Amino acid sequence: MDIATTADKIKRGDRRSLARAITLVESTRAQDRAAAADLLAHLGTENQALRIGLSGTPGVGKSTFIERFGMMLTGQGMRVAVLAVDPSSTRSGGSILGDKTRMDLLSRDPNAFIRPSPSQTQLGGVARRTREAIALCEAANFDIVLVETVGVGQSETAVAEMSDLFLLLLAPAGGDELQGVKRGIMETCDMILVNKADGDLKLQAMRTCADYSSALHLMRKRPQDPDDFPKAVAVSALEDDGIGAAWDEMQTLAAWRKDSGIWDARRTQQSRFWFHEEVRAGLLSQLTSDSAVKAQLRMLEDDVTAGKIRPAHAAETLISKFFARSG
């Protein structure tokens, strides 16, 4: 891959080059990692898209909502990129990567780009290189970048550290006020969208929305939010109802954060967070790639299995020997 040529094509919105670049940044090969870093350096950080993270339990309708939401945005003249993270099997390591089949209309829209990626071993509902994929989409001049996580639970909040707005999609009867005040994903989201507010579920959806609205008011107010945020909104992706109103609320919050300086401060904090994450991942990679350390690891594994040494003590022994060798 010619880095300068590829960077130029991405800046001009070439979708094939963008797809190849995302494949490059997702690669774990050492030479590809070096090329990916070079490519990102060539692209710079001039364009900043609105980054929206979207999470929710499996079956809540994330893909259907994203298609309706994305079609509405492209209909307003915006360019939308969707990074859909698909869960990887803990047995085979494979992923279905079928999100595009659920977004048939959006995948054919010339102003939209959909890229499914495997989560691999990454926790938090996102892939390890999702943040770099976001940077590539921004360089390709997309106005909105949507990150759809795998179906996650209350503690899976990594997507909040790479998005400007974090949306949590819930189904009707998804919990009561007590569920809503539990810490974790509830206190990191900026908006709760209660989906499937249609048909026989509409009344239940409205009650669920009211329960979560009350719960959000019981939480300590966050300094980066105006007085009425975070909030809960009922939507129907099936009937395309309430999505426009939810978008208005997102724009209001984004504009408030930009005007108050929270936007830039949040991105700075996120960069610091991912720097530390990369340091941890890099140290782990070096630890597991050293042949002598691997041999020591197998020996300690046998000792732990046999009950000769506690896991914490074994880990400390391995790490201390690694740093002694590195020094």
C-alpha cells in the first residue's frame, strides 16, 4: 500500500481505500501496525465528525434504529459512517459480521458507509482498533460516525470513551426506577432511547421511559450536562417515530458542550484514556511475545494448576522477571 496515495484517496472520500485502511489498522502484524501509524499521521486530525456511540442488549433493535436514523441523516445531506462491532466466538474466534444485511437500505445509500468488525478478545463492546477506524472515517469527511457495540451489560462502557454522545437503547419493560439508578452504563450514557414504542408495546414503552426519566433525575447531576440531561426518550425504529425528536435532543446537547468547552476537554480526556490503554496492551504484547517469558509462563501455569503457588504471586514473579530482563 502506498501510504501517501491512500491518504489522498481517503481524503477525497474513496470508499474502497477507506475499507482497505480499516483492514490495515485492524491488523495485528507488526509491519501493518507501523504502516497504519504512518497512514494516520499522513491523514492528520483536521476534520472532526460527531461521534455517537450506541449500545444496548441483544434484540433491542440497534441495527433497525441505526438504519432509520442514518437514512434520516443522509436525507438531510449528511454523510454517515457506521462502525458495527460484532461479537467474536470465544471458541472459534469467528464473527458473523452480518450487520450490513440488517441495514439493506442504508448500505445502498451513497452517503453512507457501513463497516462491520469483530470484537475479538476486546471487552467493553468495541473492537480494539475502533478508535483508529473512527479517525479514518473522520479523515474521509464523514459528518457523523456511529459506533454500534455488541449487546452489552451494565459494566461495558468502553464506547463512552471514544464518542461525543453515548446512547443507550432499551426495550419496553427493561427495568424500573431501581434498575435505572444502578451504577455503570446508566451513569455514563447521555440519552436513553426506549425503542419499540409502537403497537401493543407502546404504553409499556412510555411507562418504561417515565421510570428511567425519574431514575435519571435521582442521579447526581454531571457538570458536563445542561440541567435536563441525561434524559430518556421513547422512539419507534419500526414506525420511524420519535427519531427526529431524539436527534434534536442530541444536537442540543452537542451544541451546549461545544459552547461550554466540555467538547474539547472530553476529547482530550479520551485521548489520555486511550494512551494508557495502548500502553497496557503494548506491555502485554511484549510480555507474551518474549520466548524466555513464555517458557517461564508455562512453568508458573503448571505450579498454579498444581496448587504450589497462588495466581497473584505467580503473576508478580513473571512480571518482575520480565522487567529484570528488559532492564
